Amino acid sequence: MLKRLAIAAAAFVAIQAATPMAWAGEVLDRVTKRGELKLVLLNDYPPFSSINDKNELVGFDIDVAKAFAERLGVKLSIDTPAWEVIAAGNWRGRWDICICSMTPTAERAEVLDFPVKYYESPAVLVVHKDETRIKGIADITGKTVAAQSGASYEAYLQQTLKITAPDAQQPSFPFGKVTVAPYETETVAFQDLGLGGGKRLDAVITNYITAKERIDATGRFKIVSDKLYAEPNWVAVEKGDAAWSAKVKATIEAMKADGTLSAISKRWIGIDITG
């Protein structure tokens, strides 16, 4: 019996020695062999990701992803499909990681894994600067309110949002039925809101940092709510690769510990939102 166990143990060790990357998980194996990390995110979500006047993708999420790829010793490539495509999961190897300001929800958790949180910023209600009818979230009842299609903001307006992140505070819905206007990009939503309240839209719900960026850039909008709900943003990966999730978590946590995330946040946002 002892001899058979010894033979079996030796065979197991030989198999693992012959295939060392098996311990790394399928995604890390793929990334390492290819020498490339495939990132997926939006291209119009400033200051997290947007295209500058040199036609380059820049922003907080971009720099976090660059630092992440550098720690893996690989180059970074970026794809920018529609948000609904990203959040739908079932990537089938098209992308390796989404450092893309995604909030874990019950629906998303069915198709994606969320290894680690990397920042938090609240959701807020934005209206045209001349708006007088809407003074807070309760006033959107019966109004037309825009949100990124497939985003947590759309689910919030539909009063179905449930955040699945650990210790997350669930949102309340202190408003009645609204007409939800889903937009493929927030840029177009804010362009329509900029025409004036009540013309095409009455309000937009988005991230505080993104709202402030657009307010500062145009002077055409204002925030009329306190924090609607805390919005923890986590890194998302394909579902089912525990080894890759562990590697992602360890790498992001190391970037937190040595101040890399804090420095990137201060560079793009002016404050540290990564704590």
C-alpha cells in the first residue's frame, strides 16, 4: 500500500512539474503566454476613461490598468465595446479584466466575478443649471431621467438595484415611477440635458466624480442630491477562475499598500477615493 501511495505521489508531482502554469489558472496562463493583458472598459467616462485630443485613451482606470499590467510584466491592450456587452459577461476569452468602474450587483454576479474593490464614489442626481422643479431625488417622480444603459443607475431608477459587494449599504428608492431613458453613452445624455430641463430630459443619474467633471467642463449642470447610495467599484473578471481572481486581488491590494492607487487617484481626481 505504501509503495502504491509513493508511486501515485511521485506521478502527481511529475504531472505538476510538467505543467506548472496549471496552478496559475487559465486566464493568467493565457496572459503570461501571450505577454498581453486585454482590458475592457468605456471610452467616454471621464475622468476614469476618455479619449484626449491626441486620440489617446486616458484616465484613472487606464492608469490603474497600466500599473497592473506592468506588475504582471506584460503589455496592455484595450477594447471599448458598449457597456451592456461588458456587463453581460460570457466574455469567452475576449478580455481578461475589466478595471472599468463596475459596481457588483446580483445580476452581474451571476456572470462575472469581483475579486477586489479599488475605489468608491457615490451616485448623484444631476439637472440643468436652470432647473427649478427638481430640488432632490423625490422630485424625479413622473420625470424623464437618463442613465447609462445597463449601468447600476438604470437599475436604481427601475428600483431593482441590489449591490452584492461585502458590507454594501443597499439603496432606498424615495421616489415614484419615472420614465427611464437609457443611453449608450453618458456623453450623449449630458448633451441632451444641456438643451435644458424638460426638453429631452429632466435629469441624469451618474457617479459624483463624473458629474463634477462635466459640470466643471461645461458649467451647464448642477448636482441636486446628497449621496443617493454608496457605489463601491470593483475589478471584474470572467467567472470561474479562482486562481486569476486571487492574483488580481493580490496585485490590486499591493498597489493600495504601496500608494500606487492613491497617487493615481490624486493625479486624476485631486483626492484619494481608493481607501
